[in-house]
Amino acid sequence: FNSLTGQYTSYTPAAVGEIAGLPGKDCVDDAGNMWALRMSDNGNWETLEYQKPDGTWVYPTPPYENVSFYIDAFSAFGDGKALLVTANAETWYFDGSSWQNYGTWRPYEVTTTVSADHEGNVWVCGAGGAAVRNTVTGEWQRYRITNTSQIDYFVEDLSIDRDGNIWLTGNAGS
């Protein structure tokens, strides 16, 4: 979408290095770095990289080969920091220089959103409810809210406001 012209155009990457997609809903961090999936030169899956505001690309070595194929949820924040959750609910944190494995919140469940609160706790949601990883203990605590008749099986989205309140929406209502 071109905000100057108000026009949408179709885009298909055709060359190595072109943007092939976005890893999630929150791809721009607080410093203006934009995370994207870029066409790889080796014929494998796309690479996960971020573009700095000056236009230069940074390729952080991924946690493992072809991780872009397995990303269920992604969130960029801070300056070059990111969280990603893979298709088997394994959570990874990029601190600006390396990836750290934060464990699995619920094995092989769909994850729709990942975010960090102001204390560094990591929140996820998806099939089966929501969970938080305590930054001090490293332990995951699952909150099962799906069978309350308030939210159906999937918790669709999660947001953390400035006061630290957690907001969830589901496919049955907010």
C-alpha cells in the first residue's frame, strides 16, 4: 500500500534479497527496524532479517536452519530485539546479538501472538489459552480460559497496555 497515492499494488518477489513476506503482526521495533523474510540465495526457505532505518540489512544467524518456515507468531521491540514462536510452540528471544531458547509453552499447539511486558515476561496465546514465561524463574504458566463460554478454543490476539494490563480477544468475542 502506498500511503502517498492511496493505491494497493500486487507484489511477488523475483530476486535474491527481495522481501518475501513478514514474519508476524508486529514487525517494526521501537527503533524503526523492520523485520522481514527475504528471498534466500541458496534456494532454501526465506531468511529472517531486519532493515535499519538507514536502509542496511542485518542478518542475525537464525536459531536453526529454515526457521522462517516454522514461525507461528513474531514480535519486534526495543532496538533489534524480537520474539518468535515456532509451529511446535517453541519460543525464541533475540536480544540484539543472539537467539535464546525460552522453551515450549504448550507442545504442538497453534500460537497466534507473542509479546513481552515491561518486566520482560513473555506472553503467548493461541489454541488452548494463554501463557506467560516468568523472566526470573524461566517457568511457563498457562492460563486456560477457553472453556469459560467467554472465549472459544482459540485466543486470537493479545496486547499489553502501558499499565501492564493484558488484553485478549478470541474468536467468540473480546
